[in-house]
Amino acid sequence: MLDGIVMEKRGVPTSVVCTAPFVSSGKAMAVAHGFPDYPFAVMPHPINATTYETLDSWVEDALPEIVRLLLP
């Protein structure tokens, strides 16, 4: 989350993706760094114990939001 906030502050469009259990800490990080409404995409959890096929599906689902976050 912090990397995305830092890049956005530098004018670099960024799309942060976090998994569901980290949404509250991501929001807290955004508030702490002056971006209380910082948008980010959310994917299911866990990543490391998930099949490639399932991950591909999750990415397909998240991709529209990721693109939306990158485009003005």
C-alpha cells in the first residue's frame, strides 16, 4: 500500500492490489499517509496456497478495477 501511495504522490499512476484480510490495514495505511480515500483493488486470500487456475480467475475478476485505477 505504501509503495502505491508514494508513487501516486510522485505523480505515477498506480494500482495497488491487496487481499481481503489486509483491507483494514491498507485503509489505515492510507489514512496515516494522508490519502484517506486511496482506492485499491481487492482479491481473495490466500495467494500462495491457490492454484494457478484460480489465481487466473481472480485476476480476471480484478482486472477491470485495476485498469480503472490506472486511467484518469
